Amino acid sequence: MTTDTSWADVAAATAALLETAYGMREGDQAADSLCAGWTRGHVLTHVARNADAIGNLVTWAVTGVPTPMYASAEAREADIEAGSARSVADLVADVEASAARLADQTADLAPAHDAVEIELRGGWRIRASELAWRRLREVAYHHVDLDAGFGFADLPPDLTSALLADEVAGLRRHPQAPALTLHTTTGEEFTVGAGTAYVTGTPAALLGWLARGLTEGLATDGALPHLPKGS
């Protein structure tokens, strides 16, 4: 799904996140999110600033002029912190406005831009054809991170499958990955390393474990393997 993702998929995921955000009452933004050290206000601010950051990469792809996602790591953190304590109305308006700006920018993307190499935060280089997938991941994961009534089980099944495969691929690349086999209740199987530990669950439950360390709904033949950070 990495290069098959459309910007329409991103728009649908953004609309779903906004629907959840519309239901937040003033004060809810100060509650903890699933992201350690971040409130819901931090998450919503990050979603907005990430839209602007992806927009910078779209500009890079279209113009050929290197345009970093963020001015610096420090500026990124400062912007998220500064925006986190705003009212629910201001937070939601920011997510809406930044998503609209990004949608306007992506209208300039053409197939000729797909192969343009751009650089993510941290130096990882990708092709512009992957940008929609990168934004979709951000929106989907952080929608769940709001911890406001929308969970991994509420994601579209095809997106859950794509995210699960993506998480497994990342785990396989990690030098400290445990040897395990994942069985989904829908019949999929993923093996990491020798696959000696068996973990079973719905695709959503397995995704929640790999992406956020959530263990509800999982069955295993022993203790759950330790997942390394950054997998």
C-alpha cells in the first residue's frame, strides 16, 4: 500500500480523525494521549504541523528545491509544545486548515514527480510516491493516540492490514528483533527471524501491540516477547 495510497485515502482518514476531535469538549485536550509525555493537545498539534511538513516535501518534489520538513528538531518540538495548550476549537481549526493547505499542495503532484527523492526527518530518503502513505500512517496512528473513543479496531480493515505488514517489515529490519510468528484471526501469518514464539490476535490487536505495545486481545504460548524500541 506504500505507493498505492492515494491522497483521497489521506483525506478520508483526516475526516475520520476530525470527527473524533469534533466530539472533544473543552478540557479534553489536556488529557493524556497514548504517546508518552504528550496530551491530546500535543497530538493534534503534531498532526497539523506534520501536514505542513509533508507539504514542504511536496514542494521539494514539485520544484526540485530541497525543502526540509522542519527547520530543526528543536523547532519541531517547540512548535508542538507551544500549540498543545490551545483550546479544542483552535486545535481542531488548525488540523482542518493544515489539511486543506496540504490538499491544495498535492494537487500539483504529477506522475512525473513520483521518482523524485526527498528526505524525511532523520535523513531517511524516500521517493515522492510514498508521501501519501507516510501522511496516512501519521493520521491513522495519531487518531488512535488521541485515546478518545477510536481504537485500532476502528481502522478500515485494508489499512490495518497494510499497517501491520509495514510494522512487521520494520521489526524484521531491527537487529534486536525477537524470533516470533504472528497469526491473525483472519488467516494471515508473519514470521520474524526463526519464528519460535507464537502470538495470535486480530489484525487490529497485533497492530496495537507492534505499534503501541498494547496487549489486550492477544494469545501466546508463553510470555509475550519483548519488542525493541524503534522497531
